[in-house]
Amino acid sequence: MPCEPRPRKRKTPYRAPRWSSRVYVKLEQRHIALFKFLLEAHGHLGLMSVADRHAAILKVSYSPDCQREMREFLDEAREALPLEVVALP
């Protein structure tokens, strides 16, 4: 009598957050593309959009579960780029 494999247990996925966390980053216009490539190189940690192209302020949206990873990314990016995290009302 052949032994049939047991059905796999379905793992319940983590709960998706209801909203995204945001951080605003100010840097020089010529560094926007490099910042985007660095963000993509870290496994698409967040989504970047330009909030103000004249002032070169970027809005980075990310999962609240990845807050620690985002802080680590920003610290690493500061070593490669002159950037500052800004608080907007």
C-alpha cells in the first residue's frame, strides 16, 4: 500500500497594514536617480515619489513593519549621498 503524502498546511500570511508609513527626504536634484536606484537595490524597500521637484523633496512610502529597515537604509544612504530627513506638516 503506497503512502500518500500529507497535504501541506497552509500558512496564514501576515496581516497587511491598513496604511503606509512615510518619510520625506531632501537632497540635491542631481542625486534623485541615485537615491531611487539605492532604494531599489535594497529589495524595493519602499516606493519613492517626488513631492516637490524644485526643492528636491522626495516622499518615500513603506510598510510600517519595515520601519527599522528603512532607518538603516537612510543611514547607509547618508554615507553615499548628502541627504536629510525633513518633517512636513
